[in-house]
Amino acid sequence: MYKTFSPFFRVSFFASVISVLFFVVLFFPSIALAQSPDVEGMESEAQKIDQMLMCPVCPAESIDQVQVEVAKQMRVKVREMLLEGRSEEQILSYFEERYGSDILAAPPVRGTMLLAWIIPIVVLGLMLSVGVWVLYNMVYKKQNVED
């Protein structure tokens, strides 16, 4: 009923298993190190991108700050895309296509958003120049009155 193996077969089988395990243990670290990219650099890049993406369900929080399932999935997707070799811009545009420009922590500077960036700078410049002009005139008129 049960087939028994000869002692020679058992010894050779165990010797084969031991030799395979020996080579796996001996060469596994070098295989793992040879195929893995710069993990620390990739993780820091992933964390940087995580800070640039807002959580779609949590108001005013980036995906690196929250522990909801959507944010976890987005963090995993960021790391997968980095492993595929995609750049930061490609990853951000991927999420922007799916969730809209509200997903980005810093909205893109284009269209009406361009006005939101330019108008405060122009107003500040005008206020500073008017302030300098008023101060100059106050000092100049004071000197003319004293003369």
C-alpha cells in the first residue's frame, strides 16, 4: 500500500534539500540587495509626495497625516508608482486626473488660480509704493514749510 523509499534515495533527497537551502541562505541577501532600489531614498520621496496630496475624505489633512482606508490606499499607490519609475509630476497628475485639483496641497498655478497668486502680490506692491510716496511727501512738505 505505502511505497517505501530506499535508504540511498532518502539520504540523497535530504542532501539535495540541505544543499538547496544552503545556497538560498547564502545567496538570498545578495539577490535581495541586488534587486531592491534605493529604499531609503524612495521612501523619503514617497513621504514628500504624501505631503503634497490631500485626503479626499478628511478636510485639510494630507494623506501622510490620516489613517483612513482611502489615504492608506493612496500611500500604497504612490509607492507602487515610484517602484514603476514614475516621476513626482506624473504621480501628482495621476491623482489630479482622478480626484480633481482639490487633491493637491498646493493648487496648480494656472487659469483662475494664476489670478489668485498674482493679485495679492500686485496689491501688496501698490500698497507699499503708495505708503512710500505718502511718507516721502510728508517729509518733503515738512521741509518746505520749515524753509
